[in-house]
Amino acid sequence: MKEKLLVFIKKETVLTAAAALAFLSAFFVAPDAQYLDYIDWQVLGILLALMTVMAGVQKNGIFDEVGRRLLNRTKNTAQLTGTLVFLCFFSSMLITNDVALITFVPFAMLTLRKCGQERLMVLVIVLQTIAANLGSMFTPIGNPQNLYLYQLLGMNIGEFLLYMLPYTVASGLLLLIAVWVFSAGKQKISLKNCDFGGEAGALEPKKNAVYLALFFLCLFAVAGLIPYYLALAAVLFAVAVMDREVLKRVDYCLLLTFIAFFIFTGNVSRLPAFRAALEELVGGREILVGVLASQCISNVPAALLLSGFTQAYRELLLGVNIGGLGTLIASMASLISYKSYARQYNNTKGKYLLWFTAANLVFLAMLSLLAGIRTM
């Protein structure tokens, strides 16, 4: 039992820390009816619905099939690298950065091995990770912190996209430059002999049609066109009937992390001295504090924590999204790539971390400069 607990704590460090903070805060603010008011049930409901739909689509293998079809058109290492990187960049806008990396990092590793381009492995996975974290900032459903802050901002989807567009375009251009410069001399390659048969999930068009319909239902809930609980009920009912196994793939620990941080933030907000101190720290420095906090506790917890002490949600949105760059834990999605690489190339994980940190710091510096110029 003790060993299982230690494994869980190691695997779910952020949830453990959030739960500990929530528990400790309860000593200062005794549990009462207001605890239920802390929790944003709409965000949790939409997040659960989206995660369930994405788990189903991923299990059905459609993302792998899209990747294979795109790779059939590549002719050199620059195109190969670009395809693998921008698959993460664009897909993360709709399927979240986590799902994009879970799907396309193993796919990229398989592709590079079968095509004799393992020398590109570190470059591709590092850029895929950066691409997923940056592409996901463009939409309200790209990552959990966006979904949460989108509800607080009160923007419509068009306004949100327009606000994030300059940073997304800049990110895409920086990725394009990196791909062109570092893709091993643009050597010619052939993917015709790369057999991917049997590697993907079995495509089932009828299921994909249902998942597509459920995805649009989630978008309607995000846009406020239908109540979130109707979308959630429809998703859970359809998946339970169609493929109950998918429900086991949902990241319920992320939902518990949200709840724990809601409780901690709510309790701290009821302590005048702590609240005043945190408001003084965050006020007028939302981008900087968002970036720095993300480096230490990752950007989702940073968004949940800091949002309780500022009304400048736009600046905080930039801070926690740009702050997903930097350290390995700045975005928990980055750990997905690292673990995938370390499992198969443990002897060179130091090289990976070196390249990862250097590339992230460059992207972080460039986008922070852009954010500073735009908010002056």
C-alpha cells in the first residue's frame, strides 16, 4: 500500500501538492457551504466532456491516419521535420497540447526510426513539444488554463482568437525558421518503404462521426450556446453506450487538481492579509508573475492560483501561456515528450534536456519581448 501511494505521489505530483495546499488552507478557513461556491462547475464539466471526446478519437486512430497521409507527401528532411512539428502545432489548437503530444511524439519516433533519420530525434521531439504548447494557446479549448480563463474573460470565441492571433503567428514563424535551419541539410528521403501497417488503431468511420458530433456539441457549450451539463450528459451517455473503455482513459486527476486549487484559492481569498499581499504581488505584473510562477508549478496551477488575485485576465492569459515555455515542468504536457524519449533513449536524455531548455528559453525570450511590446 505504501509503495502504491509513493508511486501515485511521484506520478501525480501536482495533484498531491494541490491537495496538500487545499488541506492546509482548511485549518485557516473551516469547511462550510462556501466551499461549493469556490468550484467552477462549468469549467470542470466542459473539460471532462472534451477530454472524453479526445480520448475516444485518439483510441479510434484517426490522428495517426491523418499523420500518415501527410507524411506520404514529404520528400526531404526539412519537410519531414516540418510535418511532424506542425502536426502538433495545429492539432493542439483543437485536441489540446497533451493529446497532441501523446499521439504524435510516439508517431514521430516510429517514423524517424523506420526512415533512418534518428539523428533528428531530439530536434523533432523538442520542437514538437514547443509547437504543441504554443499552438494550444490560440483557442479556448487548446489547453486547460485557456478554458478556465476564457470563462473569466467573458470574451466570445472570435475576440479570444483575435487577441491570441499575433502570438500564434509569431510562434508559427519561429518554428518554421527553426525547422528550416536545423533539419539536417534538407536531405532527400523516401517514405515509400516505411511500413506503418498495424501500428494505428482500427479506424471506425461511424464512431468518428459520433465523436465529431460530440466535439461540436462541446464547442457549443464553450460558446455558451447550450448548457454545459447537457453537452456533458450527451458525451458521457454516448461514450458509455458506444465504447465504455474510453472512460478509463480520461485524466480524472486533472479534474481533481482543479478542484483542489479552487478550494485553496477560495480559502486564501477569505484571509484578508494573504489576499492583500498576493494582490499587491500580482497586480500590474500579471505577465511576469504568470511566466515565473509557471516555471515553478506549471502553467495550469499558476492560472488557477493567480486568477484569484487579479482582474487583468488578458495579461494573465499571456503570462501562463508564454510561461509554458522554459523549464520542463512549466507545462506538464512537456513531461509527456520527455518520458516518451527517456523510455527509449535513456542514455541520451541529458542531451534532450539540454536542447529542450535552450530552445525553450529562446522561444520564451522572443515571445516575452513581443508580449512586452504589445502591452506597453
